Amino acid sequence: MFKRSQLKKVIQRFNEPRRFIQVLAGPRQTGKTTIARQAMQELSLPVHYATADEPALKDRIWIEQQWEAVRILYNKESSPGKALLIIDEIQKITGWSETVKRLWDEDTIEDRVIHVLLLGSSPLLVGKGLTESLTGRFEIIPVIHWTYPEMHEAFGFSLDDYIFHGGYPGAAALINDYERWSQYILNALVETSISRDILLMTRVDKPVLLRRLFELGCSYSGQTLSYQKMLGQLQDAGNTTTLAHYLDLLGSAGLLEGIPKYAGQKVRQRASSPKLIALNTALISVHLHYSRNEARAQPDVWGRLVESAVGAHLANAVRGTDIKLYYWSGRNFEVDFILARGNKLCAIEVKSGGRKTSLPGIEAFTKEFGSVKKILIGSQGIPFVEAFSARVESLL
């Protein structure tokens, strides 16, 4: 059984006295449907499951039909006085949140105990619908890419397998055939996420620029790149505001994120050059055209994959928490990652080889910002297996 922590949250919240609409939001192939099925088994309630991810056009009337179906289950004499409605890919229905609000409020007034679990593969669009119409009625449970422990337990992934092939469970059976594996990642996951979760659901005036930004970001994953340099690399007539917006869209789809620089001042953070991180290392490896062993034999290539794997792990792990992820640079010193929660700071350096383990970047950061927890991951520090298995809260 995988995604235990998210499943536990679903079960706990459904057993609480006050009901909320539970929303599982996360990128494709992260286990949302699996969690829903596990919840169906654990809760032992009459369940109606429906998905909007089908060829036939779905609309708000379709939502009403699904809701009436679960009400019929609720009203049956054999019902324990509760029922569960699960709707997958809810964001694909225009105006879904208004209809859900009306039906939810009807059940509340009539004192019908119908639990609702919504699944969405575009967190940005799901969140927009929730905040526009369902204020005070929902709770979001983020579902992130599969972690190293999950890939190891389910598919026997070694640490090197995970660093190179990432956390896509559907591609796990293909890792011994690089060409087949890479085509699956590019066609079934990347293209689907961009074309169906971004371009069809959000206004994008320059779709070619968005795709090229994604490819550029994967090539520079683990590196800091200014928006001006990105524009120069992309050779497009766009502007920095457009690039920042597209980077947000790619992040919402679980593909690529721009980590801001820590400065202690939010205005300066937003104006900083982002550190690009592919949110699943598979997205880097498919553009390398190297096998895992070939990449492993090249220290620079492998070092970039390792740092990106740590960055992806942290970026995914802080979703849904009050912990923020940054990097830091100043006076020719750098710190790979900074975790911040209130006044607590944790400076993290990643060492993938046998290089010296002095941490001048962390020392410089400490001088500027005061007391900070210092962590080294990798050579002569916390082993990567332990770092990928630790809860992010334990690092602060």
C-alpha cells in the first residue's frame, strides 16, 4: 500500500465530526486514483466513483447526475447513513466549483452525510476553482511524485535507479530499455501534462515558448539562471513576466520549478534569478541520451542528477506545509538549498563525490542571517538513502 500518509489523512478527515470536501491534487501518475481506491476499501461506505477523463464531453449536468447517483446509495435502507462520492479529473469540467458548492450546500441543509473526494491533476486550476467558489468548504491534500522508499518497496529500485529514473511508477517496468522508457516519459507523461493539463486548461499565448522553457529548465536543472539569460537562450520575443508565469504553470503540473533566492525580504526574493529544478529526475534523464551506467560514469552529469534529485525531493516534500524552499548565493558563496519555517532556517549542501566537505557557503550564510541548522547530504554527511527517506519537517 503506497501513499500511506495521504491515505491516512483522507481516512482521518472523513471520520471527523465536521465534514469538508477533500481534494487530492497533484501531477499525473502520482497515485491519486490509487489513494481513492484504497480509501474506498478502508471506509467501507457505499461509493459512487466517476471520472471526467473520458472521451465523451462532460459538463455541470454530468456532475449533478453523479451526485444524484450517490444520493440514491445514501437513501438505501442498507446504507449506514453515510455515502462517498469520488470524482476524478474534476478540473476538466468548466464551472465545476459552482455546481459542487450548490450540491454540497443542499446536502448540508438536508443533513445528508455524503462525503466528497475530488481528484485533480492540475493543482493550479483545482485551487482556482476552490478559492473562487468553495471557500471554507474544502481541504487540499497534496499528492507528490513517488519517493525513493516507495519506488524501492514497489519496484526494487536501487538508489542509482531512483536518481536516474525518478519516481514515475508507470515507467518502472521499462527502465532496462532506455529508448522505450524515455519515449514513454516524453509521450505519455510530459506531452500529456503539457497539452492536456496546461495548454487545454489555461490561456497560453506562446505554447512553443512554454515547451522550450520546459526543455531548457530540464537541461539547467540544479543551476541558477536569470530570466534575461533564459530569454537569450530561448530567442523568443517574450518577456520576463511571461517566463515567470510559464514557470509557475510548469510547476503546477509537477514538471519544473523555479526555486527563489533566500534574502529575508520577500520583495527581493521575487525579483531574484530562480534555481531551476525538474520535479522528477526522469525529466532530466530523457534529455541526456545516456543510459544510467553511462551517466553514472560522468561525475559532472551524475552530480547534477544527484543535486536535482535532492532538490526535487525537497520541493515536492514542502508542498502542503508551511515550510518554504530557497537557495542562497552571495559574495561568490552558494548554499544549495535553504528550508525556512518562521524563524527556523536549515542550510543544506549536497555532495555527490569525494570532494572536500568544508562548507564555506553555509558559513557565509550564517554570518549574514544568524543561527541556522547546517546539514550535509552525501559524502561524509547524511547518506542519500536516509535523506530521501526523512520527513522534511525533521530537517528543521
